[in-house]
Amino acid sequence: MIRISAPAHLHTGNPDLSGDLGRLYGTVGFAIQTPRLEIEIRKAEKEGSNDEDALKFIKRFRKSHDFPPVEVKVKSYIPKWVGLGFHTTLALSIGEGINRLFNLGLSFEEVALAMRRGLITALGFYAMKTGGFIYEGGFPVDKREKAVPPLIFRDEVPDDWLFVVAVPETPRKALAEIRKREDEILEDLKKMPPELADRLSRMVLMKILPAFVERDIKTFGEGLYQFNHLLGEFWSDYQENVYCCDLVKEGIKLMLGKAYCACQTSWGPAFYGLVKGEASAEEVKSIIESFLHENGDGGDVFITKADNWGMVVERG
């Protein structure tokens, strides 16, 4: 039996949706310690799982690799359809678990190719493989879903840099419907103006990455917010405005008063702020909890550190 514990991730954005230089996407983001996906995979007489998505991914892996029946038990969930990476993490965890259970000898990149996850944006792939703060370099325009994008930068996030993550309940159902059409939307995505890709890429190269290396949390957070907000303007054709809904827009505005940054992760509705120290994190958590309860159906707000190691695999 194989046990895998894998981190969720926080998406900040993709610097190049133009492709005029020959590559597309690229991703900036973080692996986080909480929440985690925990699964068990064991040999079985009959295929089964306590999760429908897990069954789908077992069947997908079987299309390219032969192995006996397995049972997959999902013991701890990353929330689905909120921007924290549940489906990519589940798919890669199942593929890697089967790979190790039957000694298939596959690299993690080969697992990703078989599962067709982590190929457009590889944040979830590297969150599992390396953890930490991640910037991957996108894929050649003529090799879409044919290789895992290369890792350009990865480093450990300082222990006292904390994330306050909010998952508002009210917009979750509407966002889930959009996420189900994600592949269709990305296939027909409008081209980003090259000058916007230029600006976003320069922000990553000349502000976000240097500030992180220098441990300048103020400039780093400012860069993350500006980058995420500018990308939101591009995505506004596919969501209510810069953010997925007014509730998240107001929550981010409120978070910015106390945190170094506030960003929507992926399509949302999850959003997050970066702070330094437990006291600041607890203050922001309390403010956002009150806001969500006063302006909707509440939701989950939690504090987490970055995950600086990636997935943990154990043989039972």
C-alpha cells in the first residue's frame, strides 16, 4: 500500500498569454502546507474508490500504462473548484502512487504526461515535486501538452512569512460551473497583447523574483498584488471584473489594508494575503472571517505556511 500526502497551491498568475516569443503561460505561485490531499492506494481484486474523480483518473492512467486493479481511498481533501489545485494534485498523486505500488519505473514527468495534468500550467506539478515559491517557464507554442514546462526558479519561503487564505462560500457554486468548462475556455482563449505580456514578464523578472531573493517582503508582496491585479483585468471577459465576483473584490481590498499582498488564486473564489508573523496573520484572519459572515454565507479562513518540501510518499 502507498500513502501520499500532497500540498495545495496558491496561484498568482501566468505572465505570457501572447505566445509571440514562442512560449505560452508560465506560472508564478506557492505550495502551501494546509490543506493537504491524503490518499491511500492498495492492490485490490476489484477497482474502486470513495471518490468519483479518483476513478476517472485511474482510468486515464490505465490508457497508457498496464497495471492490476487498485483501490484508492481519499482520506483528506483539498476543497474542489476553489483555486487550490485539487484535481491536478489528485491526478498526479494517483499516478505516482500506482507508479510506486507496481514499480513501473516512471519519472514524475512521465506520470504527468499520462495523466495530462501539469502540462499547461505546471504549478501543481512543481508544488508536489519541490514545494516552495515557484516560477515555471511555460511551454513552446507547438508543444502544448507534450512536455512539462521547465522550472525556472524555486526557493524556500521563509518560515515567518504566512498566508491567510479565504474560501468564501457564496460564490463557490457559480465558480464550479466555470471550472467545469475550463478546458474549453483555455482552448479558445483570446490572445494577450504582447505589450501586456512584456509588462507582466518584466514585473516577474525585475520586481517579484529579486525582492524574494532579497527577502524584501514589502516589495515582493506589492509585486504579487500588481501582477495578479493586472492579469485580472485581462481575464475580466471571463469573470465579473478583475476578480471573480464583488465579494472577492471587496475581500481583497480589505485584506490589502493589513497584508503585504492580496491575490485571487486561479479562477477563485479563494483569495489570499501574505503577512509576516503569527500576530499579523491572526489579525487578518479575524477581519476576513467577520467580513465573510457579514456579506454572504461565510466560508473558511485559515492560516498556513508555505510547503517547502512537496509531496510525502510512504509505503505501508
